[in-house]
Amino acid sequence: MTQTSESFKENYQKLQEIAQKLSDSSEVDIDELVPMVDEATRAYQLCKSRIEAVESALSNRLESDPKQNEME
């Protein structure tokens, strides 16, 4: 598994901050909108990719661990 320079937690925090900024503002500076959307899209993609990687790893472990399958 490769390490990314930013963690899921950091990217999720970015998404929360952008969402909060957009919801708190009655007007968003148009010059800030595109960079905010770009940053949110990048953070979302990194979070989504990380979630998918963890789901895959967990699925593989559960499928390959016979003791775990007996417990189900």
C-alpha cells in the first residue's frame, strides 16, 4: 500500500472546512469558488480512494482468514 502525503483525516477536514465556508456565506467570492471546488474535488477523490483501498484490504483479509469465516 502506498503512502500519500496527506491522510484521509486531513482531506476530510478540508472537505468539512470548505462546506462550512460555503454554508456560512450568503455570498461566495466568485474568484474563490473555482479553487475551492478544485480543492474539494481533489480531497473528495483522495478520501474516496482511501476508503475503497481500506474496504478492499478488509475484504481480502476476511476472505483469506478461515477463522474469521467460521465466526460468521
